[in-house]
Amino acid sequence: MQHLAIFGGTFDPIHWGHLLIAEAALQQVSVEKVIWVPSLNPPHKKAAAFRHRLAMLQLATQDNPRFTVSLVENNRSGVSYAIDTLLDLCACFPNTHWYWIVGLDTFQSLPRWYRGHEIAQMCDWLIAPRLLGGENIAQSELICKQVKQQLGEQSHTINWHFLDIPLVGVSSSLIRKLYRTGKSIRYLVPEDVISYIAAHNLYSDDSE
Ligand code: ATP
């Protein structure tokens, strides 16, 4: 049986925080490959065009043979739900033990995901620490237990593992904001991605 991790996100744009987390999944758990899945129509976010987010993801991940970018969400119409992505990937890669990489903030929202209680049990969760408003890292375990509780009785089989990474305060929204206001995003985002953003005039009129 192979061990694969899904890393879903908007990646608007991809940043070093994402890359650090994916590398930790490869190094710290028995994951053979990370499948990056850019969301086509993220349910709760307005985002740059899929083709741009995809191109930046490809630029940033192409030098790592254990990273793959999946177009699985591009093959469906409508809102991109995680459960559909996982079911599609299960069909493409049978006999696989699945992991899902998330930041703590995303894991915290799992009870509100479409069919969240089902997907919760279909894979092991690799959770990257992330500073949340007012909370600190010591509360991560508590937050995960609350998620389990919110998912209800059937959730006893949820497995999670904390990735051991330094807390990284970078986010895509921070990068868009810095870029829009003329500040440097160097060392927050890979160089190729910065060039792509400039060449395609992205994020100059972001309303955030
Ligand atoms: P935005 O700022 O636009 O909300 P984001 O930086 O959170 O974007 P996403 O593409 O939405 O980026 O995130 C994909 C996944 O990566 C999510 O599970 C998110 O929690 C996680 N993630 C992103 N940045 C970090 C970070 N610095 N530390 C931990 N997890 C992160």
C-alpha cells in the first residue's frame, strides 16, 4: 500500500509556508508523495484565476520529484468540495493510505465542511501549527479535541498528527497585501513566483 498526502488550498499565491509544511509531511511521516490540489472554486474565498494559481504552484514545486500538482478539481464544475476531491483521487490511486495536510485554522473548520464527518475519517490529518487569533500553539491539541467532539459520535476514528515546524506567520493574504502596497515579498515567496506575479500584473488591485 502506498502512502500519499493531499495538500489542498487556494494557493493565491503559494508561499514558503506551504512548501515548508509539505516538506515536513515528507520527512516526518511515511508519506511518499505530496499531491498539491489547487481549489478551482473555493467555497469561502474569492481568488485569482485558476490558471494563474496553478502556474505559480507548478513553478514552485517543479524541482521536487516527490511533489505532484493535481488538476482533479479542474475536471469538475461547481463548488470544489474536499470530499469529491478525495473520492476522485481514491479512484485514481487505489490501495492508498491517505493523509490530508492542513493548517490548524483549516482543521478547526472541518466540522463545517460539506460531509465533514465522512472525510474526517477517510484520511489521517497532518496538522501544521498556525497562530490563530488569541490562541497559542499549546492549545492545538485542545482545538483538535473540540473538532472531534463537534463532528459527533462517529468521529472516534479521526487520526491526526502535528507536523513539527516552526510557526510561520506568512499567509497568502499577507503577501497580496504587501505586494499591493508596494512592499517586498522577497523570501516569503519563491523568486519564480514573484516574477510570475509581476509579469501577469496580479494582486495590484486586490480589495483586501
Ligand atoms: P489566505 O491568507 O488567502 O487565507 P493561506 O495562506 O491560508 O491563504 P491557503 O492556500 O488557503 O493559504 O492554505 C492552504 C492550506 O495551508 C490551509 O490548510 C492553511 O491552513 C495552510 N497554511 C497556509 N499557510 C500556513 C502557515 N503559515 N502555517 C500553517 N498552515 C498554513
